[in-house]
Amino acid sequence: MPGTVLLLAAAPAGRGRLVDAASVLPVLAAVPPPVLAGTDTANVVELADPLEPQAVLTRLRAAAVSPGPLTVFVTGQLHLDRRQRLPHLALARSTPASVRYTGLPWHWIGEELRLRPPGSTALILDLHADAETWEHLRTRPLDCGRGTTVLGRIAPPPGRRAPAGPVYMKAVATLLRSGLRPPLDRLHEQALARIAPEAGLGVDLVLSAYPPAPGDPHAEIAAAAQAGRHTEADALAARHERTAVHTHGPASEQALHWIEVRADLAMLAGDPVRSCRTWLTVASARLTAGQSPDAPAVESAVDHAHHQWGRIDDPALARELGPILMELRGRVPGRRRGALENVHRQLRQLQVSG
């Protein structure tokens, strides 16, 4: 089965740049795609200093639903947003003050990858952090999702004026240019050994994480969905939802998690109506439970509902769900500028055409 590779190198333009992220792309691009992916054939998508977080999310989402193995190489820098103090990958227009709107929230990555079968996804990371984010990450590890292999390093801000080099990722690329892809843990160890003389490995946060234990229900559900057994996958998730509701209550985090899984499964099944309805239900439940409109889980639910609503082909169904989405968008504007106006505009067009 063909593999998929996403190469993402991002850093702010100008004085806020901590790492020359894009300099690694020519080295990675020189590696044959099958070697990057660890498969016989592979598709490679490259994002060099992207401007918009939504554009990155679109590429990530497309990669996440690919049926074969997925390897994501990320080089860049991390900042905390000033409102919620959540890690964001800075993009070309990002500044410490604007990263909430101009950077990629790190938790988006885990959300998009969470339904992939364990063992089918690898994140290879070479990241730098500003001083505030560095201190944050020393006590709060970066969350990349439960089913993903994560290897790499996070470095503190460089002590010199010039941006640092992505030495770990360049070492990985150089090793892969031999034409062989060793097991990822071996590749990781070899890359660390190569950069030891020039990198502060006594200081860097070394990332090494592998997928959760056999028996995780997410693995069985993901496998069914990836095999096209969408009804079976939803039935399994519904069973776990019922158990969570009975044990913890309908508004519990455990129950809402399984409802979110079912919303994702509907998306994978190509049913945007059911997915949109389910995400709207999640968003309303979280708000009713007293969660803040700018809480990541609330924003994520409304953003997903908005995305799926835009994919509904049936005008009558889109008109039915549009006012519910518009009401929620009024309360949860999210990070995408003009999101509420977008719903207004599309709904007016639907009403005119209907």
C-alpha cells in the first residue's frame, strides 16, 4: 500500500525566527519518497513556510485520511498563545502576540491523527521553543496523540542572534539519503549520535514515544474504519459511548470523547451531514456544561461542524443545519477570521438558490 509523507517546515519571517526551518527541505527532498515513507511507493506533500493555519490543517487532514502509512516531518518553532497558553507551531506571519490566530495549534495535529490505526503514523520533529514555551514544556509534555510514534527533539531558544539550524532533521535526512530506512528508533538514535557534538543534548528535550497498549478500543475502531467497515466502526464507538454515559453521565468528558469519535467516523465514511450534526451536538453540550467559548475542545467542535457543513451537497439539509451553526458561531468565533460572516454568506446563497 502506498505511503504518504508530509514535509512541514515553518518559522516566522524576520526577527522572530528562531530556526531556519526551510533549509532542511532540500535535504529531505533529495531522499527518495519510498525511503521517506518506509513503503514501496509514496506520495509526498511539501509545505515550506506556509502562511495560513487553515491551509496547513487542510493538508494535514487530507494526509490523515490516507489509508497507508503516514510519516509527518515537522521542523519549526513553538510559542504559547497569550490567552490560553497552549503550544502553537509558528507560521510565516506569526508573532508571539498573534500566534493564537496566525499559528497552528499543536493540539490540532493530535485531533486529526487520532483515528489512524496505532502504528501507522509517525511524527518526526525538530522543534525550537522560545523561553516561555521552553519552561512550559519542561513540565507539560507535548501531546501528539495516543496512536502515533513520536521521535525527535525540542531545543531551547538559540543563544545567538542568528537562527539555529535544524540539525536533528538534517541528520535524519542525511541518514535516509543512503537509500535505506532503518527502524525509526534506530534512525532516531543514529541522528542523535550525529548531532551530539554540536547540539545541547544535555539540554534538549528528546522525544521518543510509541503507540498505547494492545486492547485499546480505538485501535479496533480505527482498523474497521480504515478497512471501509464504517457501520461496524460506528457501532463499536456507540457501544463505548453508551458505557461512558452509564458510568460517567451524558455530559462527562468520557461520553463526549466517544461522541467526537463518532463525528470523526462519519467524516471518514463520507457522511458530512451526520458528522456536522454530531459536532454541533458536542459543541452545544460543552457550552451547556459551562465550558468557555474559547476552550480548545469547544472551538474544535464548532470548527469541525463548520468544515463538515461546507461539504454538504443537499441544499435542504445545509439550510436546516445552517442556522444552528450560525448561532454557535456567534458564540464561538474561533480562530478563523471571518468564520461567522462565511456562514452568513453561504446561508444567504442557499436561501436564494432554494
